[in-house]
Amino acid sequence: MVLGAREDRAGAGARAGEVEIARLGGLWRVTRPWHPGLRLYLRSYVGYWEAVATPYEARLVPTGRATLLVSLAEPFSQVRRLGVRGGGSGRIGSLVVGLEDRPAICTHPGGQEAIRVEFTPLGAYRLFGMPMSELTNLAVDVRDVLGPGAGVLVERMTAAPDWTARFDLLDAALLTRLEYGPLPAPEVAQAWHLLSGSAGAIPIARIAAEVGWSQGYLSRRFTQQIGLTPKASARVLRFRRAVVLLGRGVASLAEVSAACGFYDQAHLNREFRAMAGTTPGRMVAARRVEGAMALSGSAHSSKTARAAGR
């Protein structure tokens, strides 16, 4: 890690200590401390660009988070959701992705440069100001979610002299939207806190009783503001916990299955097929960063996962 360092693409004028830039294989990664007004809503906030432009494909898997990706150079050729009829986005640059419960394939021609921000589901609900159910398993052009002003913002960020200025512009835009965005229902916030805090282990009936709603009413309000039903969210959260435990390499598949609330190892395998389109063993062996993994046969696997930025 190099504090305050910059490459030519970072531009002149970055203030020392404002950003951190690190070389990770074929990728340059840019970070800085999150704005205090955003911390409650964020799970990741990173800029990156390719050291050498190379085409790639990556498989994206559910994370339990919503994503805003601001493309500052070449757009994606396509983001294609597996198992969804008409799930291909076509050519797309800056985009919003809601919560997911199935994998997707993103294809890029090379030369990617972007800022990726991951939000808690309720943070995304407040930021996007729309029912999160309308974004489930979709990759949508940012202007269709945030309005035409988002296109102007992307243009200004692309033309900015350095990464500090880019982060400043994006911070200001996010803070403004969050100030006026809709507040989630306290019962939905409590339900998400209970569900996520248990990694999907708490029965939905118990959560409904805790918040004082019927299961049916909880499911409708929860789906509107989170993007997935409570049951689907619990599946994603169990899957994510299993990915973390398997990645540590200290537990067997049977132990992970029991720890994450799967009926047995066969149930774990079925969920990985549904969520990631692959087996637990293959996913652990693949190169990946925050939910993206290289596709088999990719010539640039080390960069494939990182450039997808998930």
C-alpha cells in the first residue's frame, strides 16, 4: 500500500494522505476514508483502473448489498443475469444493481476505470428513492434510477483532475440524495437487523412476531424496501456466510453446512448451484474479490475478479 501515491491516470493535484493507491496485479485500486455522513449506509467504496487494458469476463454472485458503479471509461459489453428471461443488459456504462439471489456474467472489452459503491439494502432504498423490488436481479442504467443529473455527474467525475476530486463530487451527490431520501419503516429496519445479524438463521415467523406484523405483511413491506423477500434474503445471507467460512479453509463442507443452517451437504451444494452457478469447491478454488470470480478458461483470471470489483 502506498499512501498518497498516484499514477499518471490518477492525475495531478491529489493531496497527500487524501487517497491511497495500491497495485493489485493488473489493477490499480484507489480508496480513502469514508465520509462520516455516508458510513452508516456503506459496505464498500473503491475506485480502480486497469494498468493494461484487457478484455475479461467475471461471474458475479449475490452479496446481500446493492451496488452503484460509476463508469469513467469503457462501458461493459453486457451484464447478463443467469436464469432470468431477458436478463441481459446490453452495452452499459454507469449502472445500479439491486439485491440478487442468482449469479450474473459481466463482460468487458478492457480499459475499465470506475468507482464502485456498495450499500446496505436500506441505505440503497434511501439513496435510490424507489421500491428496491424494482431493481432485484437487474443491472439498470444509472440515469434510469437517479435521473438525468446522474449523467452530468458522471461527465464531471470523468473530467475531474484527480481521484480526490472524483470522490468529492460523488460524496456530495450521495449526501444530497440521502438527505431527502425516504426513510425505511422501523419494522423493516428491525427485521433486516435481526435477519442479517443472524446470517439468515432466525425463522421468519419469529422475526414477524418481534416486529409485530403478520408474516404476509412483513414479506410485502420487506420486499418493497429490501428488494428480496425475507426468505430469499435469508438464503443469500446463509450463502454469504458459507462463502466466508469456506474461504478461511478451516472447516469441512459438512461443518460449514451445519454452521450455516443447511440441512446437509447436498443442500449446501444445491444452494451454491443456485446462487453462484458452481460448486463450493470450485468457487473456493477460483480467484475472486468480494463476490466476483474468474470464469474457467479466462486468460486473465487474476484481473478478471478484481476488475469486476464485486
